[in-house]
Amino acid sequence: MNNYKQSNGRVCGQTGRWLNAIRFFLLAAVFVFHGSVSGQSKKELERKKEQLRQDIEYTNTLLSQTKKNKSASLSQLIALNQKISYRSELISTINTELTVVDNEIGHVSTHIDSLNSRLEGLKKQYADMLYYAYKNQGNYSRLAFIFSSESFHQAYKRLQYLRQLSEYRLRQRDMIVQVQDSLSGKKRVLQNVKSDKSKLLTAQVRQKRDLSKEKKEQVNVLNNLTVKEKKLRADLREKQRKEQLLANRIEDIIRKEIEAARTAAKKKAASSGSANVSNKKIERINSPNATSVLASTPEAIKLSNDFESNKGRLPWPVEQGIISSSFGRHSHPVWRDVVVNNNGVDINSKKGSKARAIFDGKVLRVIMVVDKYAILVQHGEYFTLYSNLQEVFVKAGDKVITKQPLGLVQTNEEEGKTEVHLEIWRGSNKMDPEGWLAAKR
């Protein structure tokens, strides 16, 4: 009898510990698995890959326009360079995703091993429990165990114990089934992840092959451009001369606007308040860095604040395009001895593209530089310039709204290039437009 009690006592005593351990293990496994998959990161990588594929496709469209001209052009090289850059970034993104997938495979494999180990443990424990029950069943029946009780209370307790033991066996069996189901699910997940990895490796090989072809094409274009180097350098100097003319005119216009606003503010300050307060106002207005004088009305202040608060979210000046030349001083894409100084950004787009306002404002000037138009729009103390336009749709004094078409971007028929130039100024200070425009999604 004591042997029976000890055997079943050991089995019953382990019941709570087994159940708690199993529940904890399953919950921990599910939690760790979901945390390790990095689902959000994978989604971000997928979005980035899709955007890069769209950029590459659009660059192909631009290249097809430049290739209509049989001879190699600088625009063709710039578009090709951008395409190679997109392709390289796409390969890098695929490599990152492969790392994520490898980590996921490692995590899932670890969970499968743990589940297998746990399942073996559960099966052994369950087999031991059945063995003990079977071994003692021959010597003492359930009824004998109950009726050998010293009191009714003890008999009731033994009956409860036997019922709980029976229920535990069923729960133990169900737990084994659950672990087996979980194990099957993890194996399916592992199979799917390995399939994803196989697809990524195939895509990686294809992208590397395309990149190799594009780099060969890049070398051919560079060699062809070298033959025309003298003419191209002359064209570049002429372009830089025109850009400097426009920059001088813009600086002159903005300087005059600031001076006019400063004069008006001085008159207003002088005609209101005490002499001491007015002198302080005038001193502040005369400060060379006081561009806020351009936002002297509630409407202009709100416009300036709204423009500034939308930094990094402003729409592009064309519906679709790629940046062909960045802001500031940088080396020329072909001749490293030539330094390009860009007051804004150049954006390559499709033929027939229209330049559009990147924010609400007022057209300050429509400027003609040789054979091209430029439009200067004021947004309180900020200004935006859109140049290299073949045709304009607005005039000075017009109020414009965000994304309103301003003019038709000029197409260089010789090169097959359609490029708009965008500048952003805060007072007389030039800003980098790339930091203000919305990132591609």
C-alpha cells in the first residue's frame, strides 16, 4: 500500500510542475519566435526594394529617351550612374534581407530543437506515469485503495486524488498533442523561410548580373564621351555661366525684397510706440541676419512656419524624377578636375513634365535667362526657384497652391534630357532642397 501511495504521490507531485513548465515553455517559444522574426524590418526592406525597383524602371525610361540620340551624352551617363547606384543599393538591401532570413532560420531551428527535446521529455514522463499506474494496478485496485481508508473524509480525498490523476493523464496527453502540433507548425514556417531565402538568392544573382552589364555600358559611354571632351567642356562652361547669371539675379531680387521689407518695417516702428522702444526695433530690423523681416504680417508668419514645419515632407517639383545633381560643391561625374557648385538640385524627368509648386505661396518674379524661364515663389521668409522651363503658366503676383503646375520643363532635344532645377532659400541663405523634399515611399 505504501508503495502504491509513494508511486502515485511522485506522479501527482510532478503534475503542477510539469504543467507550469510546459505552459511557460510554449508561451516563451511563441514570444521569442515572433520577436526574432523582425516582421516589421522585413516589411520595411520589402518596401525599400519595391521603391528601388520602381526607381530603376523609371531610370530605364529616362535612358531610353537619351538613347534615341545615337551618340553618347552626358545625360545618358548621369542616368546610367544613377541606375547603377539604385542597383547597388537594391543588392545591398537584398543582402540585408538575407541576413534577416538567416537569423530567422536560426531562431526557428533552435525552437524546433527545443520542441523536439521537450516532446521527448513529455513522452518519457507520460510513459513513466502510465508504467507506475499499471505496475500498482495489479496489487491494489482503485476500489481497494478507496475502501481501505481509515475514515470517510480520507476516502473522499483518495477519490478526488484518483479523479485528478485521471484528468492529469488526459491533460498530459493533450499537451503532447499541442507540442506536436506546434512542432509541425514551426517546421512549416522553416520550410517557408528557406523558400524565401532561395528566392532572394535567385534575385541577388540576377541583380548582380544586371549590375555587371550596366558597369560595362558605363565604361563604353565614358570612352565615347572622352572623344567629345572638348565640346562637352565648352558646353559645361556655358551652362555654368548661365547658372551664375540666374544666381546673381535671384540674389539681387531677394536682397531688394529684404531691403524693401526692412524699410517698411522701420517706418512702422518709427511711427508707433516710444522712441526708446522704436530704436530697439529698428536696431533689430537692421541686423544683417534678420530675415524674419520678410514675415512681418500674420499671414506671412504663418506661411513661413507652415513651410518650415513641413521640412522633409514637401512634394517634389515634378510628379516623378531622379536627382541628377545634388546641392553644393562636388566633382563632375566625368572630369574629376572640374568642380560643380550647385545652388539647388537638378531633377531629371520625362519629356512633357510640368514643374509644380512645392508649397503655397506667391509668385514673386518670372525671369527669362537667355532661352529659358525661371519662376521665383515666396513663402514668407522662404523662397523657391524653379528654372529650366520652356513655358510658364503663371505671372508675378499670382497666388499658387501646393502641387499647382507652374510651367513646362524644357527638353534638350540633342541629349533627350528633361531636367528641372530647384532651389530653396531662407532669406539670402541657400538651403539643400534634398533635406526638405519628401523621401520616396
